[in-house]
Amino acid sequence: MAQTTTGRVLSIQSHVAFGYVGGKAAVLPLQCLGYDVDVVNSVNFSNHSGYGRFGGSRATAEELSKIFELMDQNGFLSSERLLTAGYIPGAEALSAVKDLAVKLRQKNADLIYLLDPVLGDSGRLYVAPDTIPVYRDALRYATIITPNWFEVEVLTDVRILDLASLRRALQVLHEQYNVPNVVISSIPLRPWLADALPVLMRPHASSNDLDFLVCISSSRGNEGAQRAVHARCIPCLPGYFSGVGDLFSALVLGHFKPAHAPPQDRTETPLSYAASQALSKTHAMLTLTHEHALTLPEEDRLPTDEELDVREPERKIRRMRGRELRLVQGQGIIRGEETNEYRQMLPWTTFWDA
Amino acid sequence: MAQTTTGRVLSIQSHVAFGYVGGKAAVLPLQCLGYDVDVVNSVNFSNHSGYGRFGGSRATAEELSKIFELMDQNGFLSSERLLTAGYIPGAEALSAVKDLAVKLRQKNADLIYLLDPVLGDSGRLYVAPDTIPVYRDALRYATIITPNWFEVEVLTDVRILDLASLRRALQVLHEQYNVPNVVISSIPLRPWLADALPVLMRPHASSNDLDFLVCISSSRGNEGAQRAVHARCIPCLPGYFSGVGDLFSALVLGHFKPAHAPPQDRTETPLSYAASQALSKTHAMLTLTHEHALTLPEEDRLPTDEELDVREPERKIRRMRGRELRLVQGQGIIRGEETNEYRQMLPWTTFWDA
């Protein structure tokens, strides 16, 4: 009668009362996939910072460590999966989270730890520079990481300007930091990347007027796993949505099943399968959200205009509010009940050929 | 394709990292019913206090007020429903929550506010006595309250010993405190109550060896609503489960639809319908949880023994852990996909006949 237990995830993320970012974008999807989720809140905010006006309390390193210690004493640190993502306030709190990851990894060599190193986007750092070494340190304990291209650059000190530098950056992550699985969720499809991609993966010529992002997954390939890079282009939806990375990471973790039989399609790996599911469902959720935003009154969907936004903050608040993820309405997408296009990542077999 | 929006709930409750009480027992069910839920955490604890070993941080009145103020400034205090339940730490924090309820009620006369006055159980007060007047004060702003029998006694200063005192207590709530809708979730079926219940509602003679609880709903009956008392006996499941009241209250709120057409069955009221749904789904969830607990290894389901528990705290922790609500596994119950027995509350038409 009831759903069977898929497993248990310990999720450490930011919490906002209103809206869907951090834990609010990750916990419900994991629950819909059948996971019991233990939830530690790194902050308790009114809403995400993108609204301009926001606030609340931040958990200190001591508070986080105390909660982890109590959970440990009670025997509650037994989840098979760990998710740390979103905003964790400051290097000390982040270190407390890293120490927990080390402990869980020591307890359980098979721990599946997805680390989303939230550092910034599009060339802008969100976090204090002293958190970067802590993230670099934490990489060694991760099973999967889901940085954006800018975060890859920050973590590896490699600027991604061409295929060679992309290869070098992935190599640094796999070899220097020992990360088995990397998913770079969204690299803008610049000409160098379009040229480098296998022809089969490039957008159709008819879609020349659209912007595209590329999702790339890469498994290091030892300890029984095969070395493999997969990729897929996805069209950009117009405008900015919050919490997308948090949703995507949760779905990658939720769909990653290394112990299962290999996927039916022999070109898939456990990582490419998880990334494909996450990509498909995230894109469907964004489409649902975008379509909803289009139905709102005009004053709730005025286009992004930073100058006007500064003069009239309500303008931005209303726009962002209308673009909050439609997670609750899209539960069927997460549970796989909707017939969405399955965006399968395709093998990029020549990737490592220098 | 996607579920339509049922509405928006602002939920103010305690948060635990591990397990299902407070917000962890209420938010997922409301989301499964289609509500967007804004979640303010009154505390951030490792687990509930019943485990013996627990801790974390409590939100101060100032922190709560600050979050409410920011949400107000951003235009986020627009939910049609308010849920305040579970543990709110201390009279000052509770007052901050009450002030918010007053503000929301002023903004929206149609606000549906479910207040679960968590004060204690079975004759024992959980909270500091100075919170009682704050709860009494808050009653005036509530649409529905869901106390247990002991909380009714504390709020009304009436000891419930017979039908006359039960009537008196409900009268105090409806008239003195102006509460339109009261659901007393579980009154032990003592002989006086069994005798007072209409014959149709009493347990079958064949179930003499079971313990029963009675759920009673009572609507004041003015402003267009009819005065009505409904009741239903439910068999007790053995042992103690945590978070049951929090789940029940969330389901009552989620299923309360006063603006809709009257339910098909003309003996139902919006309140009795909501309470019937909540009772049915809560009982099904408890049954699922109980059945799961029976499958656990013996050391995870040792019977309650307070003396042994004191000597060996792990014993209690393991038992309680095995009895955490199976909410994630029972999502189908909440969404109404399982064919559970619908436990309809029946009209107790003679209740007010002195």
C-alpha cells in the first residue's frame, strides 16, 4: 500500500519562511522521491536576499556543532546521503558542516555526499573569500559536486575559455581534489563550446535566436566506475528564477543510484542518469513557473530593469515573487507522473581526446 | 497538467532536524494537499524533547517579530490561512505570534486561523504557566482550535467529568472566548462518555477489550453556520506516537473549506468534514507507522518501561525512533490516493439538550 523507503538524506541548507530556495527548494522534492529528510537549517530568514529586503537569524558554528553532536549521541547520524548546499553563513559555520561531512564519511565509506559549493555566479562572488579554502577542503569528502562554471573557476583557479581549459578544470577537480563525480549545471553555450560539442548535441540550426546552456557531467572513472563525460544543451527560459540550482542539486542526489543495476541504456552512467533526470524535471518545473508568471497581472511581471528597481524596490519584489518556483503545484513532475520530455545527457566520447 | 493552487498557509511551529513533530509533521501534509506553505520556525532543535537528549536554539520574540515585519514589508503576509501549533518557547515569543495573528485577522476578516494551544496532556502541563493567559487571549482570533481534553480544561477552568461539564467547557470556548469551531481530538472513552454518546456512535460490544478515544467537533453556529456537534470513536493504537496532534491539526486546517458548497451528505458541516478527513488520514498514518514498527528488530520495539528507560536511555530512543510517523512513505494517504476507511464524524443532535 505505502511507498517503500528510498532512504534517508541529511540536508543542511538555508531556510526561508517565504519562497523556494535552499532547503525549501530541496526538501519537498526529496520527500516526493520517497526520502526521509533530516533538515538542519543554517539560517532562518524571511525570504532570499534577492528581494533586497530580508533578514532573520544565522546559526553559529557552535549551534550547528551542538545539533550535530546531539544527533550523533542519539544515533541519528545514520543517513546514507548528505546534501550541503545553498547559503551557509561564514567560514566557521561552513567548517562545522565540513567536519560533519568528514565524520559521516568516516562512519560510512558508502556515504553519498552531494556538495553544492555555493560561491557565486556569472563572475561575481557571493561569499566571503575565507570560505573558499573550506570548500576546497570539503571537496575531498564529496561524492558529487554541482558547481556552476564560475564556481568551477574559483575552486580550480582555471579560467574556462576553451575546451582545453574546461578539460583542465575537470582534471583538477577529479585528480587534485579527488572528486569522483562533477555536474556543471549550466555553462553558457559560447561559440567555442558550440564548436567543441559533438554535432549530435548542438542545438538545431533553426533555434539560432535562442540562448542555450550546456549541462556537463563527468565521472572520474576508477573504483569500478567508468570514466565518462556526458552533455546536453537546454534552451534558456527568459528572466531569472531563484532556487533553481538548489532544486537541481537535490534532484541529482535523489536520482543517483550507484548500487543499482546499470541503466538500461548502456551509454548512461549512474551520474549521467541522475543529471538527466534532474535536468528534465528542473526544466519542466521552470517551464511551469514561467507559464504561471505569464498569467499574472502586468505589474507582477514587469521586465528586469535595475535602474527602475533601485528607484522602486516593490517592482522587483513583485516580479521575483511571481517567479518563485511552482514546486507545490509541480509535485507530479518530481514524482515522475507527468509525461515530460526526458532530457537525456549524451556521451561525449571524445572529450578527453587531447 | 499541474495541480492547481489550493491556497497559501503561514505555519509557525517548532522545527526538529530529525523526526516528525511540529512543522515537520504539518508542512509536508499541507504541501501534499496543494498548499504553498510559508514556514517560520519557532525553535531549531535536533529532535523532540521526548527522546530525553535534545537541544538547539529558540527564536526570541524579537527574532520572530523581525521576520514577520520583513514579510509584511515585502507584502508576503497575504496567506488565507494561518497555523500556529506545537511548541512556541515562552510567553514573549507566543505574544509575538499572537500579535501577528491579530494583524492578519485585521488585514483579512476571512482569514482561517487554526490555533492548536499546546499546553500539555493527560493532566500534565508542558509549558510555563504564564503562557496560558496568552493562549486565552489568542483564542479570540482563531477560526478553529484543536485542543486535547486537558487543554480544554486548562483554557476553560472547567474539569471535564461528565456530559454537563463537557457542555460547559465548549460553551466557555464558543461564548466567552468567541471561538467558532472547536475540535477536541481525543477524549478517553470513559464510562460517562460511552453512556452519553448516541448509541450509533458507541463502539461495538465485540470490541470491549480495546481502548477508544472520542473525537468531538463543535461549531458555534452563527454568522450563517449551523450550530452542530459531531463525534466519532476511534480505537487506540498501542503505545505512544509523537507528532500526531500536529499532523491532525494540519489536516483539519487543510480540509476546512467553509466557502465551498455544503458537503454532499447534509449531516456534515465544513468543520465535521475537515475533522473526519483529518481523523481518517491520521488514523491511517498511525496504522502504517504501527505496522512498520512491528517489522523492526526486537531491540527497536521494546515496550514502554519508565524504570528501564531511566537506567538505559538508548532503550527509549530506539523505541521512539521506530515509532516516528511514516509521513514520507504515507504521502498517498494524505493525497487521498489510498482507499482508507473514511471515518465520518456523525451528528450528535441531542448534545445541547440539557
